[in-house]
Amino acid sequence: MKKINIILFFTIALLTIGCETYDDYQPRKTTIGFVPSTRNINGVPSNSYKSIDVEIFINDVSDQERTFNIISIPAVFDPTVSPQIESAPENYTFDSSVTISANSRNGVITVSGTNVSLGDDDEYFSLAVEGSDNVVSGSPVTVRLRH
């Protein structure tokens, strides 16, 4: 009986393990987004600006340099914080693209708060990497502006 159990075990193991193929493998799309997902620009002087660097991470490495567009999106608000005000586009600027160097997973853009019409309350804006057919836009960044 013990020999039959061993033979049965090996037969089942061979049938379940030996038939695996990679014909249906679908490679992951490139995903690129901001890390971390929130940043602050504090102490923006009146009629002036203050800048910070914001890091971008991509999930794959390429042997060629790649460039991606950065876009402004409606502010992503934290539901636990109130009140939250979306900043007017005149109060911020940002690099319109990011270049990821060959053999790298990181990029950096410069984001600036410009105090043209900042109010007394904190104001927010959000940025994202523009997606495409082959690229998934990952985590956006929400930036808080204070004067």
C-alpha cells in the first residue's frame, strides 16, 4: 500500500508541475509616478517664488533615456483635512517633462510656488505623469502652498 501511495503522489506531481508554459505571459506596463505623494512649499514670499525638487520613480530600467510629460490635474484632497482650497495656476510652476536617464529608475523635476494671489489659508495643487498606451501614470503628487 505504501508503494502505491508513493507512485500516486509522484504521478500527480508530474501532471500538475510539468505542463507549465509561458505562452500567455503578459509583460507589465511601465508605471511611473511621484514619491512621496505629498510635498510642501512653505514660506513663499509675496510677489516672489520658492522651489523644491520632487522625485519621480519608474518601475523598470531601460538602456535608453526616456522623457515623460508632467501635467497638472485637479487637486487630490485628503478627506481628513479641512478646509482645502485648490490653488490658482498663477501660484505655481513646474517642469513640463522629466527625463529618466538610461539604466536609472529615478528622475527629478523642479516645482515652484509663486505668491501671486495666495490667500491666508493653505492652498493645494496636484501633478501627475501623463500616461499613454504603454505607460501607466502612477501616484500623483499633491503640493501644499503656504506664504
